Amino acid sequence: MSLVFPLRLLLALSMTLPAACATAAPAPAAATDPVAENMLLLQTPSGGWSKHYQGRKVDYARTYDDGERAALRAPDRHDDATIDNKATTSEIVALAEAHARTGNPAYLDGARRGVEYLLRAQYPNGGWPQFHPDLSSYRHQITLNDDAMVRVIGLLQDVATAEGALAALPAELRARAAAAAARGIDSLLALQVKIDGQPTIWAAQYDETTLQPATARAYELPSLAVAESVGVLRLLMRQPQPDARTVAAIESGARWLEAHRLPDLALEHIDAPHEETGKDVRLVSKPGASLWARFYDLERQQPLVANREGQVVAFAELPNERRTGYGWYGTWPAKLLAEELPRWRKVHASAPAAAPR
């Protein structure tokens, strides 16, 4: 038997070899972003993100060694995903933007998993716990503290309307995000605290079953929370077609804030070498200035300050560390009352509340 290939067969093989080689060539690797890569590394099994790594604020710019990477990828890794301190909502946006820059599909999938996490974490009544799936301690409470729930609703509304880089997320997420955000808005309207039948503002956290204001850290007692209420009002004012219930909540909240302004009062920060922190802060008289307490009690609706043991005390009686280390007084509602609310009223032609001073 001849082992010599026919000439025509050899020619045919020589013509097909380049095409076969071209087909077998690997696709070019997707572009990467080091910060986005670390976000994927630190994404928890539930799809959310923690605010801490090894007891410190998460740093996505650092390099994680092989041991750290292995621990983060371990199947039994503790899942401490949260919406506190801008965690999870910030990473979703950052990964969507990294996908827009690089085209890397892994980043878009990471953002998608983050949105899925938010949808799963929502309570049937529309609220969100501070942490999920870890619901220990006060982590299970519906949390407005530091604008946690407000940021989640705002993000889901951006997903629903395909804002910016979020438009690349799967279209099927939009309707689900819109429905979850609508339940969240309904929850916020239901959570507006009423005292003697009159609507006031909002608490920082609530029992997820009774929907009553609840304690978080010992010095964060059940109370009316001014800074968080400003965030809620801004979210409600962002709604393009507010219904009568939403308008009423905005106006009643604004009236309460105006009525509980502390006029002619300011905070003074001073050097205090004799104090443990080397500094101090005090309330001083200042004509024309305004302050609000961060917390107001649920009975007299007066400023509420507590020490680390949960005892209600006067501001001047707080230990120096507590007086300087927490924002007990501030001007959070000032811009909202003076600028944002009048603009919103012009658009929606609502009846004005008490005029800002």
C-alpha cells in the first residue's frame, strides 16, 4: 500500500490549516480594573458586601495576598453583607461603571448579583434590615440610620429607569427593582412617626414586626431622627409624580423640622488640652444661627442625648469622648428648608408649610 498522499489531498489540507488555526485562537482577555477585581473578590456569597475587612474599613485599592484570597473564596466564609455605611449600593454602581469602561462581563455580573441581594434582603413589609443574612443583635431592624434604606430605594429606582451605567443590567431586573422600590416608598410613608395623632418625622431604626422606633447602639435610643428624616424627605421629593400621601408626608415632615429648629444657637469646636481627646465642642448663643438636635424624644419631642450606658443626660454632661465623637447637633435640614423645598413646591404646586426662618 502506498503511503504517499495524493497531491490534491495535500493541497486541500494546506488550504484549510490557516482557517483551523484562526478558529482555535483564544479570544482576547477582557480588560480588567484592579479596584473592580477586588470588589469581586470581597463580594460575599449572598451577593452583597461588608463594610469591614479584618476589623477595618474595606480598602479596595490594596493588594490581597494569596492567603487572604483563599480565605475570601472559602465556602464557609462568614457572610457579613450590609447596606450600612454605603456598603453594597456603592459597589453595585462602581462595578456597573467599571463594566462601562472595560466591557468586562464579570463586573456587570457582579453588579447584577448585588441587585439580586438587595431584592432578596427586603422584608415583605417593604423595609430593609441593616445586615442580611446575619440578623443578629439590632442588625435585623428596619434601618434608616445613615440613609441606609434611602440609598437602597434610590439605587433600585435608578436600576428601574436604566440610569447611566446601570442601563447595561439585564432588562428583567428593571420591573423587579421598580416593584421593590415602590414597596420601599410605601414602607417609608407608613413609618412616619405619629405622636398624639399628628405626623412628625422618622426614626433611625424600627422593629421590623411592630414597626415601632427601636434602639440600636445603647446611646441611640428610640427617638425622632433629624438627619435620617432629611434623607427620607429628599427621596420623597425626588419622586416624579408624588401622590397625595407622599405630598402630605413631605409637608408634615417639613413643618415639624421648622417647628423644632433651635434658633440663635451654634456649635463651637475648641482646643481643650486638658480633655482626653484634646478638643471639645459646646453649644453657644449666636443670633441668626440655627441648629437641630440629631435626636428628639418620643414624648415631649425635645432634644435627646444619651451616654454609652443609654442614660439620658444633658449635652454638657456627656463624657468628652461622646461629646466630640458623635454628631449630636447639626444643620442637616437647613438647605432642604431654605432651598430644596421651595423649588419642589414650585414644581408640584403644593400648599406651603411654615416659611423657613
